[in-house]
Amino acid sequence: MQKTTVAGHSLHSILMAAPAVLIPFGFILDALHSATGDEDYAKASYLSMAGGIAGGLVASVAGAVDYAAEKPQGDTKHDGQLHAALTGAAMLAGAANLILRREGRHDSGGSLALSAIAAAGTLASSWFGMRMGDGQHAQVGMGAENAQQDVRIDHTALDVEQYVAAGPSTTLHPPQ
């Protein structure tokens, strides 16, 4: 699948880390606020959700560019559509939550429910994103040149010979 890349890595895969972490973290902070009543959790949850929504919008643009450039077929097309729909639903739930919070209604159960919906939608969307195509979401950092080479190193044994036999790593430091 053709990808918009930065330094050999999918731009969408790089950008999707923000919403994949910040939105569920916002839910956790929201649950802590609900359990303790501490307003600092509510403030941190708001900022986490806002960052996740902003990151999700940017990642969605990169994903839409990749999807439009490719002619996916079969399961990849279906997974891409589900990925986009779940992302959209999660972003809408998160945006509604932010609106409730701006109006000062975060102490009601609706804000926690919207946080939970946004977090669940984000996690489900990430799962469909990992299933798509060549697994680019799941294998960030795996260069195409190393896809065929499968070198396993036993890190529990302190044997330098296995590192020497594996040869230089072109994944971390490509040749100049």
C-alpha cells in the first residue's frame, strides 16, 4: 500500500500515536476525577483529550491521503473504512466531551461516558488500523529492505558472536 512517508516511516503511523495514547489517557484521568473529585484530574483530562483530538485530526488527514492514493481491495478496503468510521466516531465523542467541559458540565456522568466512548472508539480504530494492508501500523520502524530478513537474537545469553553473525543493522542506521 502506497504511504506518505517521513524518513522511510508512514506519516499516518507516526501521527496516530498522539490520539492512540492521549484519548484513552484522558478517560483514565476522567475516571480518577470521578473517583476522587480532584479538579486537577479534570483539567489534565481536558488537556489530554484536546491534544488527542488535535492529533487525531492531523493523523486523519494523513490517513485519508494514503487511502485516496491507493485502490484497496477486499479486507483492506473494509478495514480502512471501519478504521475511518471508528476514528470519526471517537473524534465526535471527544469533541462533544470538550464542549461539555467548556460549559462547565464535566461533573455530570455524561462527560465520563463520552470519554469512555472516545477511548473505546480510538482503541478499536487502532486495532483495525493494525490489521490493514502490510501491517504498517504494527511494524513502525521495519524497513522494506529488512522485511525478508528475519534475524532472531537471544538477548538472555551474553554471547557476542550472535551479534557479530547477525551483521550490521540497517534499520536504525541506514548506510550513508
